[in-house]
Amino acid sequence: MPHIDVQHVTYGLPDGRVLLDDVSFRVPDGATAALVGANGAGKTTLMRMMAGDIKPHEGSIVCSGSVAVMRQFIGQMSEGTVRDLLIGVSPESLQRAARELDVAELALMDSDDEPTQMRYAHAISDYADAGGYDAEVLFDVVTVAAMGQPFERIRWRAVSTLSGGEQKRLVLELLLRGNADILLLDEPDNYLDVPGKTWLEGQLRESPKTVLLISHDRELLNQCASHVIAVELGAVGNTVWVHGGGFATFHDARADRFSRLEELRRRWDEEHVKLKELVLSLKVKAKFNDGLASRYQAAQTRLHKFEEAGPPIAVPREQSVRMRLTGGRTAKRAVVCESLELTGLTKPFDGEVWFGERLAVLGANGSGKSHLLRLLALGGSDPDIEHQPVGEVEILPVRHSGSARLGARVRPGWFAQTHVRPDLSGRTLLDILHRGDERRTGLPREQAARVLDRYELAEASEQDFDTLSGGQQARFQILLLELSGATMLLLDEPTDNLDLASAEALEVGLNRFEGTVVAVTHDRWFTRGFDRFWVFRADGTVEETPEPVWEAW
């Protein structure tokens, strides 16, 4: 019976901090368990230990069955082909055989001597023994289901030409249809559009596999999680609490637990004070009455045992993310689109976005939504100095006809969906804030540390940007937008990697932002804070709707 058993796992960071402390839980056979918690609390690290990428410093992890893993970076791959993508999430034996076959084929192109031909023959045999040709039959089923095309037709298609949602859907189709008993899914819903998320919810409910997933999509968790495993912030290392019910009852159960822990701690403190007072009282009295010496010794022993047992579990620390997005006044018309056509993606459309509006851009993956944001981030069709983006990140040009113009004093700040930031790579958060850039003034180190603390990033201040979790990278990019002076925020799936507390803080920050917000999103909860909706449909048309539209794209 496939299950996951984690017992007394402790894991420390290279700087000496304990990340996970004495973590224990079990995911039973056939369950779909959700691993939730703050960004950077150790969820992905815990999943990597289950996958065998790293080892716990203490404790043990047993996965009783074959394991398949979807890692967090799926959806932002820019190198390789569709075949590489599918091979990359296949069993390790198949990956090795496929690599050797590729090397042998390349060698045969340079030389067809007998040793090279023999190597190629052995590689073909090893690939077949590893189940390669059987896997290609499954790959064909997967590509037809996910993209409507046979594997043979798209196997060499560059994965960079797929949207993040298409990459996710291909991998999910493969893992859900594959032979693995246990699935470890890190942010499986990221980049999926709403029909894709609805499909995933149904698949997880019906799957007999044992599944552990990391997600921050409350609707998905509510629909498919049978157990919730919460990584909770502790003073000397993060711990885990397991809620045996679904997500719908998780928050109430957690609040009740916190209340009980507070009450137990209050009672412990009261009893501790009483015992110490009793010992002090008997100590004084025993000086004048030898008959009380035995009672004094007994009270001391009782106090020692009480303190040795220690207080009950401390109430976990809760996050407090405080975003101060400011913005500034701009022209009344922040964006004007006239006969704008995103080449190969949309038909010509017109539209206006007024200062202060919150516009949600909805639609299927690959329909051109992110391209629209990139075009606006570049300053529109005719960018000038006034409309230059606030950051140093390189933004690829967007092929289009017609025009998209930005109003006076509109300074676009772009939040990239993939978090790929070469300008931040290899630099610590404190260094990035302290040094500034061509458009952002550097901060004194003390002030930079305070700002990072507001975003719950103080402990990561000396980490390189590349080493942060997806949610921490997202929070830091929002922080850079806060400091940049942007008057129009262009947010591409900003809540994908944010934990619940950070997503709520973002919503509060956007409500206070004096400026215009245009966001591409598939987050059904996040759209409640928007007042206008542009829908990019599959036929290339773009239209405005009074309410969010999630179907019939």
C-alpha cells in the first residue's frame, strides 16, 4: 500500500539555522494531502527530501512505492524540446538510457564506423529495456490529450514555444497516467488557466494514487485535499501540524488549536509561578522549623520535574507581511489601445484603461495576455524616456500592429510570471537594495534590513536571489516595485507562488496603491478585487465583460 512516512526529520541550513525541527507525519494510501505554509518555511525542501534529492540531517523518510516528481520550475523551462520535457520527469533509468541514445545518435552522424554503430545498437537496446518505446506510446496519449497533437509531430518542438500552462499540462497528464504509486507535485496549478485547474481538481479527486502537493490556490485545495499538512513557523525551527480533514475546515481547526495552545501555556505559566512561590515559602519556613524540611525537598523535586518536562507546544508564529505600494498621479487615460493586434495571437481590438482602475486580463494559456503586459512594460508602441520601465530587467519586444499608448507620467512596473531575473542573479537581497540601479536609489543597509523585515525576508537578506523559494522571489520583486516609483503595475500571475498571508497582503497593498493596476491572473479569489475584465478568447477576439469569465474561452 503506497504511503509516505516522515519521522522526526530535522534539517539545517548552511548558515547554521534549523529550518525543520522534528517533523513527523504520514500520508496514507490513496490520500491527496496538501502541504501548506509560509514561503520559505521549508515545504519544497521537505518535498526534495522525499524525492531523494537531499537527505535529512536527522530522522527518516519512507515512500513505500514508486515515486514521480513534478518540480517547481516546470512551466518556466526555456531549453530543450517536448521530448526532453517528458523524458525529464520519467524514471531515472529511462532518463539515463535516453541521454545515452542521444549521444550515440550524434556520434553516428559524425562517424559510421563499426564501434560507433555497435554503441548505437547497444543504446537502442538499453533504451528499449528501460521502457523507452512503451513510454513513447504513453507520450503520444499525453500530447494528444494536452495539446491535440501526436507525439511524433511535436516531439522536437522547442519547449520555449510552449506557454507555462502547456508545459504544466503535459507533465501532469504524464504523471497522472503513469505507473508511479506516489506523486509529489510542487505548485502543480501554477501557470494553469482556470479550465486547466478545474481539470486538475477532478483528476486528483479521482486518482487512486497517493499524492502530496504544494499549492496556494485555495479553491483547488478546497476541492481535492483530503488532508492538510501545515508547516508552522517556530523560534528554533519550523514544525508540522496535520489536519485530518479537508481544507474547508482547516482554518477553523487551526484557530481552535492556537486557542487551546494559548490556554495550555497560560495554565502552565500559572502553575509554574505557584510552584516557585511554594518552594520559596517552604525554604523560608524550613529555616525555623526542621519538620518542614522534607516538604521543602519534595516541593523542590516537584518544581524540577515540572521544569524538566517543559512547557506545552508554543503557539506558532504567524506571518506579518506589510506592503506599502504607493504609486502616483498620472494622466486620466493610463493606457489607450487602438486597433491593437498582437501578431499571431489576437485580432485587432480597442480599449482604454483609466487612472486608478484595476483591470484583470483573463483567457486561455497562449492567447496573448502576457504579450500585452510585456508590450505595456516596454512603454507601449512608441516608448520614450518618460515611459521607460522602472527596473533593469530585459523585456523582449512584442510583434504587433496598431498602437498601445501610455498616458503622461505613467511609469510601468512589470512583475514577470517566471521570476527569471538575470539582473538579480548571483546577488544577495541586501546588496540589491543597498546598491540600487540606474532607476532606483540605493538604501542604507539598516533601512534595507527594515524593508526586508516588512516583507518577511529578513532571514534571507544574505541569500542570493537565485536561492530563494518561488514565493520569496515573488515577494522580493513586489518589494522592488514598491521602491521603484511605478505608477502603473503590470502583474503577470502575481499570486502563483505567494502563500496565503502574502497574497492577502498584496491585495491590501493594491487597494492602497495610488495608480493603475493591470493583472493577468487565473486566481479566482484574487479577481474579486478588480473592477474591469478583458477576456482574450481562443478565436483571437478581445472583449470586455462585466464579470470574470472562466469558461468558453
